[in-house]
Amino acid sequence: MEQLIESKLIKADEAFSVWRKVPFEERQKFIAKAAEILKNNSEKFGKIITSEMNKPITESIAEVEKCALMMNYYADAENILKPESVESEFAYSEVHYVPKGVILGVMPWNFPFWQVLRFATPAILSGNTVVLKHASICFGSGNAIEEVFREAGFPEGVFQNLEVGHKAVKEILEHDVVKGVSLTGSGKAGGEVASIAGLNIKKSLLELGGSDAFIIFDDANLEEAAKAGVKSRLQNCGQTCTAAKRFIIDEKIENEFLPLFIEEYKKYEVGDPLLKETKLAGMARPDLADELEAQFNRALENGAEIIIPLERISENEFKPGLIRVQEGNPILKEELFGPLGMVMIAKNAEEALQIANDIPFGLSNSVWTKNKDRQVFFIENLESGTVNINRMTSSDPRFPFGGSKASGYGTELSLLALKEFVTAKTIVGS
């Protein structure tokens, strides 16, 4: 292991020995200060995001502002880590929540600030310290986040950015001072990292891919659903794990909804990501565009029909595409991470549910219907970490975020996230 990385891990461990003893309410003050810095510098940090991965600048600024909102949520959060008394015959009868230590974050490029801080904030508030392995195109974001923690007054070593490649993850995770890992990324990366963590008996949290369903019925507000569906598919150039990717339409409204949807879809035109009026820009890297184009072609080879062609206009830019897909097409087992959507038609609620669940993923589905019984049917039967009713998918600091099936395990956001990287320590006796 490089001496610089070794020294940073040791520094993180030394910082943990101090930080774990700082009272919860004092830690919250540091987090509130970091939130203030983010909010006051959202445009500066937004430009870093856009320069690294092409996100439209308004979305980049909104990402930073959302991070500030999330950190303020935790700055005001109830301390659920206080020792809990358990009624028993013993003099000592408590549960203490003890932070684990240094936690490694392996984070992606699609939300360079949000993904990092969504994991790091509750982990740090719980008393842990964090080392970050960011995506290689986002080292600038990683360094900027480290500077925010430093400027907010956190003790040195509580949060550190490691400028390393993916090959270094195994050695870092195997290091004695590292006690757990949180990864947001692909299923392949998640499986590899979880395997290393498991072999070393270390906690892992995985937030992986999705192919979320956006289900529309005849009693929905179709214009609102069309706008929300397109935004959900095309924001961040479709490079969002929780984006709507499969649009399952009640056959009764196919002829009414689809034209509204197509009309809205065509409003998204590629522009300069630094212009505030731009809603769609290029993908983060040319190789990612290559992969999406190959998936599009494979889908067509297996019977998919073009509704709107996916047109490549530069090495990393597309005019967004839309295809009609039948059950059994292998593309349904993959995640489309770019501006390409899939349309499927369902005869009734039961068939819509079967289509929605018949994939490896289970992250965050969306159902559009005013019928209460139908809402409950999907709430109870959709296999996903989140079910949205008459709204597009989005994460909210107040609510748990995580997936089922191949979309991962563990909880981010909400108060529950505070207990992901702690040990419940039983104190019992006389």
C-alpha cells in the first residue's frame, strides 16, 4: 500500500479515537456548519460537478443545495443513539450504540456530492470517521467535500478523500483500521466489494442499480404523469439509479397517454451544460455512451420497436430514445443508464404488477392512480425499497432509502441510517 494512503488510514483511525467521544449534539453543530458552507457556495460546487460529469448546471446546483438540506436534517435530528434502558431484573440493563470506526465509501460519478454526503453524514454523526474512494472523474468533487469538512471545523481526519483507482479498494478494505464499507454503484462492483468485506468479516452497505417501473392507469392525471415521467427518465441524462426506466401503461389509455408522453419527451434537447436553460446534456463519458448504444441495438435485435430513435450526435451526446419492449426481451434484465426509456402495455393491475416485479432489481417504483384500493394493492405487492404514489421517484432525508433484490441492502437517509455503522452493545449484570 502506498505510504500516503497508509498514513491517511492511520490518521482516520486516530481521529476516530477522538471523534467517537464528542457528544452527539456537538457533532451536529459541525454538520450544521458544513451545511451552511454548502448552501452558501452551491454555485461554485455546482460548477465542479458540471465540469467533471456534464450534469446541467441547474441540476448540479440543486444537488449541492439538496446536500445542505440533508445535512441540516441530521443537524436537527433526534439522538436515537442514546443508551436505551431495558426492563429486567438486572442492575445493569442497557443497550449502547457504539460506532464501528473507519468506514470506506466507494462512490459513483452520477451524483458526485449527494451520494458521498448521503452516506458520510449519518456515518460521521454516529461517531465514525470516513475515507472516500470516489469515481476517477470526480476527484475534484471529493477534494471539495473534504475542504468543506475542514472549513466547518471537523477534527483533521474525520473525512478524507483518497485519490486512488478501483484496484486499491481491496487493499484499503482489508486494512485493519477499516471496519466497514458503503458502496453505491453497479451490481458487479457491489458483489466484488461485498465479497471482500464478507471474507474479512466487515459490515457492507450496498446501493446498486435499478430499472424502476412508472405505472400509469386510466384514472391518473395523464398530463402531470407525462411530465413527471419524462423528467424522471431524462434528468441527469438518465444516469440515475432511481430514474423511471420502464413505463407500464394501462392499455385503456395507450392511445391517449402515449402522444402526451412523446410530446413531452421531445422537449428535451441537448444543450450546453453550463447554460441555466439546459435540461439535457451529454453523458458523463464516451464509453458509457457506447454501452447505452450497444444496449439499444441489442434490444432491437430481440424484438423491441422504436417509438423515438436513440440518435447519437457526438461522442457522449444523444437525442433521447424511447422503445416499446415485450416481456422476455433480455434488455429488461439490464439497467439502462442513459437517455433511453422503455414502454410496455398492461391489460390490468395484476399484469402491470407482474411486469413491474419481473426483473432482478427492486429500488423505487412509481404508480399513478387515484383509486385507493389499487394504490394499496401496489403498496403491498411491489418488490422495491420505495413505492411512490402519484409522484416521481426522489430521495428525501426524512425517509429510508434502499433497495431489495439486486438493488442492494442496507439503509441510507432517515434516522435509521444512524444505526447502519454502529454496534448494539448489551450491558447487563449486577
